[in-house]
Amino acid sequence: MKKIHIVGIIVIAVAIGVIFTSLRSSATYSDFTEALANPDTEYHVVGKLDKNQPQVYEPKINPDEFTFTMIDNKGVEKKVVLHKSKPQDFERSEQIVLIGKMQGDEFHANDILMKCPSKYNDGKPQI
């Protein structure tokens, strides 16, 4: 076998390994119940902010910790600890996607995605 063939086979094997590794480590959309059953796995949990519960963000004490309560799509309510600063317009979000893991009875998120209301409704700006 020529050296070029051996190098080609090695490159293809490494590429396949990278693809399988990235597919295996990618998080999946879930709810709090599944995340609680598998605390070592990272999940994307979709839900809505519980506006009746308090939100705690004290940047002078810890600027990278924001706690709030979220209700997932199945109606399960959990306390969330976001290890980032409080996002701008957080209260206005229609839907929240948390990326993180369960730790005890709390969901510890290292990232958050928010769907905010559209500023346009049927082509007309909302006031």
C-alpha cells in the first residue's frame, strides 16, 4: 500500500471518530423529569418563566448567578440557577430553553436561549 493511501485511511477514520463523538455528546431537548432521572447528562429544557415566583440576581454578591423558577412544557416547576448574568428583557420572554444539568432538585444552567415576543404583529408594529 502506498503512503498516500494509508494517510487517506487515517484521515477518514479520524473524521468518522469526530462525527460520532460530536453526535454522542450533543444534548437533547427534554423536560425536568428526564433531566432529574439522568443528572450526569446535559439537556436542553424548554419551558416558560413562572412570573409568580421571585427572581434573584445580586450582581454585587455574585454577578454570574441568577435564580428563577421555570415551568417546563409538561407543567413541572423547578428552581433554576443560571451561571450567567441576568439576560436583558428576561421577563418579556415567551419561551426559554435552558442548557444544563440537574443538581439535586435544582436545574443548573450554563446557557440560556430566549424567544421574545415579536415586535411586529401581522405586519403592523406593536405599541
